[in-house]
Amino acid sequence: MENNLHSDANLFAQLGLPSSEADIHAFIQSHRPLDPKIKLSDAPFWTAAQAKFLREQIICDADWAAVVDKLNVSLR
């Protein structure tokens, strides 16, 4: 898998969320720490569509997986 195909801003835009650097930082700060027992896609702050997208990207090891993993780490 090639790394860095998508940026944090691209991921947030794909999820339908504000995607400026300040918006991303605020989102992470307001939702962390995410309980380590909860999968990222099962976090209560996602819509059903957002959770499905995140889950599929990891399961399929898609080109979004690296940035989804980065978000997961940032929220822990």
C-alpha cells in the first residue's frame, strides 16, 4: 500500500466534516481520548455513513487506510 495518498483534510472532507487544519485539530481535541476498547468506526460521534466508510477502508486496506489509521492514533 502506498502511503500518503490522502491527507487529513481530504479524509475530513470525504467524511463531510469541516477540513481546515484548525477544524481537524478541534475535532480531535473534542473527541479524545477515545476508549481503547472502542474501534474507531464504532465511536459514537460518527454517522452511520461515516462509520461504514471508515470500517470499509480498514477492512479493505484501501488507499484511505493510512490516513484513517493516523486519525485513529490521534484520537487515542
